[in-house]
Amino acid sequence: MSTEERYPPGPRGLPVVGNTVDLSRDVFAFFEGLREEYGRVASYQVFGTDACMVAHPDAIQRVLLDEHEAFEKGEVLRRNLADAMGEGLFVTGGDQWRNQRTQVQPAFYRDRLNTYVPAMRATAEGTVEQWRDGMVVDVNDRMTATSMDVLGRTLFGVDVTENPVVSEASDAILARFDTSRFWSFLPDRLPTPTNRRYRRELGELRTFVDELAHQRREQQPENRGDDLLSILVEFVDASDLTREEFRDNMVTFLFAGHETTGLGLTYTLLCLAQHPDEQAELRAEVDSVREGPVTADDLPELERMENAIDEALRLYPPVYMFFREATRDVELQGYDVPAGTTLVLPQWAVHRDPMWWDDPEAFRPDRFAGNTDRPEYAYFPFGGGPRHCIGMRFARMEMKTVLATILGEYTFELASDPDPDLIASTNLKPGEAIEIELHERDDTDEATL
Ligand code: HEM
């Protein structure tokens, strides 16, 4: 084959816009269609940029793990996120990234994470205390607020419910990068309403995080604790982190950690509301494991719950695709991919590929029980390799704690569309409210005795 023939196959798009129209109409169908028609490594074009979908687990593993040094986050991402978090962990590369990852890692060690569980539980209890028998709850709304609250309390020592600036800024940033809207392709500098709001809120958020750092410095060292905020402040004071790196990391963690986890919880509740038997099994597991409110020691024993969360994240991965850029010519699954090509790794299409998943549309947590012969990268809701999600364990602990708290108090059934519209926004968001109707448990006393 000539080099031309070894370029990944793909649809011929329109001049200039390429496949942008199809892509923005339905991202999910686009990638699944590409996979079916052209295979698991396939090419397409967006606004004149050559892009390549990488949807084969072996190729994904090479990009994220085996040859990760040949793939960067890429120019588009760097440019788009430069203002908000260009100097933070999510965007930086090379030694700067390695340095930051090593610095913040201690906030995510298992022992440290265990100490966050009481705050996670208290937050979940605060949410559930507002609920009543027979009430219908908008799950995404409640779970997003809960995970924002958890993040604030555990990593930064702030009560975000008293500081609306954080959630307002976060909404504005997420709206700015809402890839389902055409304006996310427009330059930041254009004075569109979304951009203006974004700039204003980002400015306020920066003032707020600087103020947090200031307050932390005012505290006696022995009272400062060792949460993420203290770790970052210490590195700034030791001149191992610049002020820009500090701010951008504060924004990064607020941005990367809350909507994703809120969505993970939302979709797990959606699945459990539709599968009362599975819900009952999980409730029984929670009751058998805990003595009173759930603790850090209980969480590893909630294996069935872990499988249910994994399965919900398979069907509804909050991060449904992400990008890399090849820094040199590479070969993937027998195709030549030239340096500079934008690679898309679509969890959505891989997690629902019948090649690796029997009856892929079905919610079957047992798939994750025991060993399987599935390739490892057929499932990657948290990415993979050295740049895998640093908050993965944090998110899993939070999801288990919140679910255990809810299951301890209520049974619930779905009160909205069982197949809700989904929006390919910055994250995979429901396009309509996902609602559950609550029924207070009448067997709780027996169960907790
Ligand atoms: C269900 C919840 C979550 C999901 C599905 C998720 C997903 C991901 C994915 C797919 C990546 C890799 C992106 C890439 O390689 O380009 C990532 C990276 C990252 N995540 Fe998460 N995440 C979640 C929760 C969290 C939480 C709770 C935090 C922080 C408290 C967090 C912080 C980060 C950061 C800082 C990175 C960049 C890491 C690096 O490049 O070194 N995430 N996440």
C-alpha cells in the first residue's frame, strides 16, 4: 500500500467545513457510524483540520499508555483553555505537568482520601435531609450541587453554598466550552454574551481563590491542615509554583471535579431507578456492610455498588470523548497517522461497541464482576496512562458514599423519560430533567440494627 492508501479511511466531507455538520448534529451517532462504516481507526475533517477517531482498545492503549510521549493534549485544547487554566494540571505538558502532578498527588493518596469520607457523608446527608416521602427530585440538579459542595469542603475547606461565585463561575466556564454550541468554536476575544459572562466570572473566581490563599496564609501553620489548597499555597510560598499556576490549578480542580462526578451520580441513579431489583440488591449490600452511617472502611466492601457505578459510567461516560495530537508520524492499527493530526478517543462509541460488549445497550453490572477477557482499554471513563484522571478514586469514593446515604433512606423510581435526550456538551449532559420519585424506607430500623 502507498502512504496515501494507508491513511485511515473516512467519509468525504463538504469543502471547508468537512464533516462538522454531521458531527454537530449528533456526535454519538457520528462516531458510532464512523466505527461501523470505516472501522475503529477512521479519519474525518472539522473546519479543515484533519482528525482521526481512535476507537480500537489496542490503539487507545498505545496512545494513552505505551507511546504516550508521542501524543500531546494539542494546540486546540491549549488555545481554548489557555485563559482559564492554561498553567494548570489539565493543560500543561512535559516537566511542568510532571512537577505539578507530583506536587498535588498527596491530596489524592488513599489514606488522605479516607479522611474526606465524613465530609462527603455529611454533605450527602445534608442533601437527603431536604427530601421527603413522595417527593420528585431533579437528580442532576441535586447531584451537581452535592458534588460541588463536597469538592469545596474536602479540597479547599470552603462552604460553596455560602459562596455562589464558585458555582456561577463554573457554570460560565462550562457554558463557554459547551462544544454542543457553535460559539465554543469562536475565539475568546469576541465580545459575545457568553464570552463576556465568562470573562467576568473568571475574574471573580480568580479574586476569590486569591482570597482563599490569603486566608489560608493568615492561619497558624499547625491549623492549616493538608488539603489541596494548603498544598498549593505551600508550593507557591516555596517558589515551586507560580501564582498563575496556583490560580489555574484551583480553577482546574473546581472545573474538572464537580460536574463530572455529579453526572456519574445522576446516571447511576437513572439506571438504578429503572432496575428496582438491582437497587434492592445494592440496598441490601449497604445494610450488610455498615453499622450506622457509612464509613471509609465500608466503601471497599461495596463491590456490587462498584460494579453498578462502572456499568453506569460505561453506558453514560460523563467524559464521552477527549483529544490528543500526534507529535510525530505514528502507525495505528496498520494505518499511518501523520504528525499534527488531531486524535479523538470516543468513550461513548467504544463503551457501546458490540465487539467488546454483549448486548451493549443493556444495564448489566455483572459484566464487571470477576475476570473478563475484554481488552483493558475497551473501558476508559477516567482516561488512562500517566495522564489518567487524578480524581478517579476521589470520585468513586464520593459516588459510593452519596449512593449509600441515599439507599439507606429511600427507595426510588423513575419519574421522567427512561431514555432521556443527551447533550454532547463539555461533558455528557442530560438534555431534559432526570427525575426520581422517593419513597421513604419503612424497614430502616430493622436494617440498621
Ligand atoms: C466521574 C467523575 C470523573 C470523570 C468521568 C473524569 C474523567 C476524566 C478523564 C477522562 C480525564 C483524562 C482527560 C485526558 O486525558 O485528556 C480526567 C483528567 C483529570 N481529572 Fe477527572 N474525572 C472525574 C472526576 C474528577 C475529580 C473528582 C477530579 C478532582 C477532584 C478530577 C480532576 C482531574 C484532573 C486534574 C485531570 C487532569 C489530570 C492530568 O492531566 O494529569 N476529575 N478526568
